[in-house]
Amino acid sequence: MPKKHALLGASSSARWLVCTPSARLEAQFPDEQSPYAAEGTQAHDLAESILRHKLESAKAPADGSHTNEMLEAVNKYVDICEEKVNEARARSVDAEILIEARLDFSRWVPEGFGTGDMCIVSDGVLEVIDLKFGKGVPVSAVGNTQMRLYALGAYDTFELLYDIHTVRMTIVQPRLDSVSTEELPIEELLAWGDEIIPKAQAAWEGSGDCTPCDYCNFCKARHQCRALADACLAPFYKHGGKLNQLLTDDEVAELIGMKDLITKWIKGVYDYAYDKAVSGEKEWKGYKLVEGTSRRTIVDPEGAAKVLLENGYKEEEIFKPKELEGITALQKVLGKKGVAEHLEAFIEKPPGKPTLVPESDKRPAITNNTVNVDDFDDDIE
């Protein structure tokens, strides 16, 4: 049975605490499930099975349902959890260990609840640990609203049983070798909880103004959100019309900064329009569905090869030579350790193609202004 999700879930709190109407607007659209989300769910299930086996003597997870890379990454998370469990048990013999526990933070957020990957409660210290299996960008635990809501939910459950004065919230991203922790006095966490109550109430009611933010790309209403459209189009009309025939340097810089937002926004609008057209729900004025370019394919390669060989063609003429998989595919089979152990001598990492990024980016600037972009390979893994 699929898990029930709260309207004001912790995982989307960074958005609805800024854009308060977004939660109610999202409720009008069907759930989205990407391959990455499915992979993350599988990793969380594996982590839960391993932890319950080690900490609760449950049955060990079955082999073969996951890749070596996933097992290696999940075990890094498990090791951190075990270390924290041992520290808690050293503080309190009766430390409470919760794996995939429902955490209710409705004291601060209307009908708010979520699932904590790992919660550890002992005298003095409450710890919340979250596994992030993605490998896009590191996620910081500092100021992380999802982690703070989970911590509030755990505190609400155990405040009468334990003398909690410190809260530690840790995000583990094993595929990025990233571990981030925020530690707060309980008074500071509770003050933050009281501070968000009005925003959470507005989000529950669906009131307030739509406010584009860094989390728009995860919102199911993004393709029809007028505020997001206005934000993406603002550079073109914020000066009251055409300023001059050519964009100024400042305008170009502003548009570069919005590249990702605009690209994902317009793709989302197109995907929405396409899906509605294909399903027959809508016809868009000025547009029609047509058959796209199609490539011929051999539906029975073995049969085709047999005919060619019988007609005198040589194998080397009709078959592709064997080709080694790329590093990403091999890492899923071997894991990072296997790649390092067996392939390190065969791997090199040439410099990447120059990329224009904000000054806040931590990478050092390229000082050679005579860089030739043709010297770089766009297909480097």
C-alpha cells in the first residue's frame, strides 16, 4: 500500500513556507514519479532492511534486488547511523531508536506529518538522520526546514520521556560523500517552530501570494503558475517595453542567471501541453499533433544476421565489435571500490569544458582568456 502524504509535507516545506498557496495548487495535479525518485525509494527500502537486520535482528535483505553501487552507498549511511546509535546508547542505556518512523508535527503545521529515516532519542540529545540518495548537488542540513520539522515531530513525541536540550539533524548523501549536520539548542528549534506557525496556517488555507523560489522546479503546478511565468518573462518587460534595440550587458547577465529556471519552466509548459494534446483532453490554438520522424529498425536481429551470413556476408562486416561500457554503467556493476580497484590505471579525467557560473560558485576562475572550447570534449563523463 502506498504511503499517505501530508498536504504540508516536510519534504516540500522549503517551498510552501515561501510560496504559501503552492500546496493547495499542487493538490489539483496528479503525482509525478521520476526514475530517480523510484531509485531513491528502493535505496530507502534497502537501508531500512539493513538497519532493522542489524539493530532489531530482523531478516536480512534479499540479494540481487539492488546494484553493487546502491549497496555500497547505502552501507555508508548505515555505518553512520550505527555510529550514532552507539554514541546514544553510551549516553542512555534505554536510548530510543526509530527506523522509518511516522513523525507528527501538527502542533506547528496543520495535519503535518512525515517519515523520519532514523531518529535517535537519549537523555540530553535528539538526533534525526536523513538519507538522500540523489547525486545532483549536496544538500545542507543547516537551516533545512524538512529536518527541523522532523525534529519537532520527534521532540513532540518524546519530550515527556527524555530531558532533551540539544537537537542534531544530519543529512547523509553517500553518493556524493557528503555528510551535513546542524546542531541547535532545543529552545532555538522550538522558537523556529513557533515562528513558522502563521506561514503554515496560510499554506493550509492556500492564502498568500505565489512566490517563485529555488524549489519551483519540484512543484506540480509550475507549468501553469502565473507568478513563475511572470518571473521568467520579467527581464523582457520590466523596463516598460523595449529599452533599446540591443540587450544591455546587465540584461544579458540577468538572463544568464535565470537560464536554468527559464529552461525548465518552458520545458514544463511544453510537456504539459503535449500530454494534454496526446490524451485528447485539449487542442491548442495554432498547434496540431503530427507524426514525428521515424527511423527504420530491425525487429529480429538474429533472423536478419542469419540471412546475411547465409548469403555470404562475413561476421566482421555485419556485427558491431564489443564495446566496454562507460564508467557510470560500470560503477553500477562494480561499485566505487571496484572501479578504483580494477580500473584506476585505465582512467583519466581531462579538464572540463569551461562553464559560465555565478561568482558565488566555489570553483576557481579560469584566468587564461585564450581558452579554445574546441579543445574540450562535450561527452566526457
